[in-house]
Amino acid sequence: MARRYIKLGDIATYINGYAFKPKDRGSKGLPIIRIQDLTGNSYDKGYYDGDYPSKIEINNGDILISWSASLGVYIWNSGKALLNQHIFKVDFDKEAINKDYFVCAVQFSLRKLKNLTHGATMKHIVKKDFENTLIPYPDSETQQKIASTLDNLKRIIKFRKLELTKLDELIKARFVEMFGDPVLNPNNYELIKLSDLGALNRGKSKHRPRNDPKLLGGPYPLIQTGDITNSDIFIRKYNSTYSKFGLEQSKMWPEGTFCITIAANIAQTAILSFNACFPDSVVGFIPNSDRITTIYLHYWFSFYQKILDTQASQVAQKNINLKVLSNLDIAVPPKAEQDNFLSFVQQVDKSKFENIVYLNKTLSMKILGQLGDVFRD
């Protein structure tokens, strides 16, 4: 039997968010949801307490599609909020379709949609092109079967993520076994200021506003606080890029840089696995290789993070400054002991990475097998 397809525009109405102005963003009211809030890259939350068109209100279970800069489809589950521009809310008012199946089908259409993007500085999809995009449209029973397969995969993913958590706990237990509680420093290791262990500087993001389209959409990786918070030990992916103009007002940091968040999510850390830029809400540290390893430092911060978070000043948002970080007394074990810990972490991290690859591969193969050859092109 011939495969049936349907245009995205024949399934639903796609409602664009409202173009909130900077002056609209306050500290009270409903949260304004931007693309970076969906991708986990936001450290600058904004709220709106005025009148608004009801169509831009979103709530749990709504399907959202970002169509500019960073393409993606999301199920919103963070309560009542307001939608900013460059994001569609999906109103399923035309054809009956399983929502979980719809999300899956759109996710696997993103590569095709990326080929239809326009714009020199910030890539975006023209709504007409989006609505004309075809997805497979099987009968409701097949849609439900695919949705059930996705539910099973989510359970597998949940179990595997639990394994990843236990592996991380194993590393922390090994850290304490080798070095003791870093806050108490029971082994009386030498205390050295962080600024004396390497080069410590804030990232750069001189241009305002930060979300100026001229800054974005080029070939230069841009890391933000959300990328660090959502990373494990290493930052292995990015969701945003700078244009040449963006790079000129920022700074490119080398692979291996130790990144520390100093706004919103305080003292979260991760290590760059590629060259990248980041804004002044992140501090970069490049160590003296003969004194300290970034792996040891990463786990030292994991114990000390709550203390720094408690000490963070509270104005518009939590933050700490470069001086606070510079004056941190780091308990520094002998380099040979740090290297032994590094070897242990590398072995465990290999297992963690294999778990992540397995998850991604399993998810992709299962869904592709269900949806058919159209997504393999």
C-alpha cells in the first residue's frame, strides 16, 4: 500500500509568539519564553505583568517549535507562560494526530527544514516552507504504536540515565577516598589561590543587546551558562554560534579551557572539548599544567559549589565576581595523585560516554525503523 504523507500546514495552525521589547521584561508576572529558555541556554529570565493576547499563552502539554536560529520541537511542561517571537505554538485544529508521533516526525524533519532556512546573520524558516513540509501520516493505530515505542524508549533512557548518575557518584566517592572532603582538607594539602594556579578571566560579550541577530548564526561556537550546567565533565556540543561580527566583540577560548558560571547558576563547571566563545557570565580558567588538572578542579568545585551559591550576592539575579573566584583557596594534592585520579575518571567517563552513544543510537534506530525511509534520506 502506498505510503501516505501530509503537509504540516494541513495538520495544525502555528501561532507565532509576541515580539516583547526589552522594556517589557521585568521581575513579576508570567515568564517570557524565548528560544534559549527551551534549549537550556538562558541565564537572563524575564517576566511580563501586563496585558497580552491570549493566543500567546502556553501551558503544560503544549507543543512548541523554534523556527529561528536554533530549530527544534519541544513539549512544554513548566507551567503557565508567555511565548516570545520566533517560536510557534501548535494548535491541532485541522487533523487528528497523535501528539507524541507529531513531535517525533517533526524532530526527524529538522534536517530537511535546515536546508530551507534563510537569512545571512540569523537563519530562520519561512512559515510557508514549514507548512509545506511533508511528514508520513499513517493511520491512528500506527501512530499509537510508534508513540508506545517512544514511551518504552523513554523508560530505557530513564534507566540508563540512572546508571550515568551512579557512575558520577562513583567518581565523587573515589575523589573523597583519595583526597578527603575538599572543604575540610583533612590531608592538609597546600592551599593555593585559584588565580595563582593559572590564567583566570571573564568571557567577553561587549555588544548589546546580547540577542542582536547580527551576533548570531555564523560558524563560531558560542557556549552559554546553560551549556555548562547541562554538560557532564566535558562540553561536547553547543546550541548557538557567533557570526564574524559576534566573534569580533567576544573572544575565542581554546579547547581544554575550564569554564565556571558566575551568574544565575553559580559555580557550575565543565571543560571545553573544542574552541569556543562565551559571554561575561562565564569565567575561563587555563591552568598551569604542572600544578593542577582541570579534572581535579571540576570535582573540587562540585563539592564547593553549594557554598559559593550561598555566598552569591542577590540583586537582580545571583552572581559572583572574578575577585571571589580569584581568592578561592584550592587544596592542591601532589600532581602524581591528581594524575592517578584523572586516569580513574577517564575510565569511568568512557563508560558514561558509551552509555550516551548507546542511548542516542538506540533512539535514532528505533524511531527511524518506525517512521520509514523518508527520514533516512
